[in-house]
Amino acid sequence: MNQIIRVTREFTFEMAHVLWNYDGPCRNVHGHSYRLFVTIAGVPVNNLQNPKNGMVMDFTDLKAIVLREIVNVFDHAVVVSRDFDQEKIKMFRETFGNTVVVDYQPTCENLVADYAQKINKNLPENITLHSLKLYETAKSYAEWFAEDNNPPTPLKGT
């Protein structure tokens, strides 16, 4: 069988953020219990000699990528935009310790796009990142889908 199968692994982490120049309560430092669902797609290995036979990708290997690129970086961190005044960023670092400065407003939408990029560049060649779903609260999440972000390449001559 050469059918494409999707597999998903869930990750959880605690993170605080503050939204620069925002007009609501999220302009204050506050935290969330994030849930990240990572869905990859590929054809399961079909080789009796391969210890990964029947797997699209070993969940342990996917876990290692997501832990290294996302959870170990963002868990129990305060995430702020580089656009903040440098004195405030210094204060965040002194007050909170683990402060991650990003090149974007750290909204759920921008975080999920950043996470997709970080995961994508670490996946094996035969595996594609299908989607991410990042819950910021129990009822609010942002999604990233490969089909929305990787438009098909037009055929030559068309």
C-alpha cells in the first residue's frame, strides 16, 4: 500500500506573552496553557527489514523535533516582540528570566506560523507537515495548513 497517512502528536507547554501596542487586556503580561497538535503526512514504511516498518514517522522522532524547536524554547518563557522598547525588553529579562524576543507580534496566529516554519525545516524529506493547531485557551486556537501556505507550482508552459 502506498497510501498517504496523516499522524498527529499533541504537545503542551506553559507560556506567557505580552502584545505590544495592543488596545486590549493582552497588552499586559499574561500566561496560557498551550496545546499544540502537529500533524504530518507521508507513506508508511513498507519494508519488513526496517524497524520503522508500518510507520509514517516514529512518534519519538517527531517528539524530539518539536521539543527541541518549540517546547524547550517557549515553555515557561515570556515572549515579546522585538518592537518593544529595549528598556522594557531588558526589564522583562531581569524580571522574568526566560524571555524570548521574536520578530513578530506574539499572537497565537503568528506563533503557529513560526512553529510551522521551525518544524518544517527539520522534517525528513519524505514527510510533509500537514497542519498545526495551537490552542491558546480551552476555546481559542489558530491553525496552519500546508495547503494554504504552499500553493502548487504551475506547470511549465501554462
